[in-house]
Amino acid sequence: MIRPHFSSRRIYPSLLKPSAHLLRRATGRLRLPPAMCIYLGDSTTDMMAAQ
């Protein structure tokens, strides 16, 4: 009986991926320039956010 715990709406993974805003915020909190960081992803939205 696990089905009632999940939505029947379709979820689009590209909408769940981090945005560039979140990556900049993370590097700011780490006090590191983005050029010194590595971001690994598995989609084109990940690549766009990393740039």
C-alpha cells in the first residue's frame, strides 16, 4: 500500500535540477570561486547550470 503516498502527477526531472543561482550560493558559502569547483551532473540542464 505505498501508492497513496505518491502523487499521480508527472514529475519532470529537468525542473528538479539545481539552477545556477543555487550553485553560486553554494560556492559563496564555501568561500570558493566557482572556477575552483567541480560540478558533476547527468543532463544538459546540469551542464547549463554549471556554466
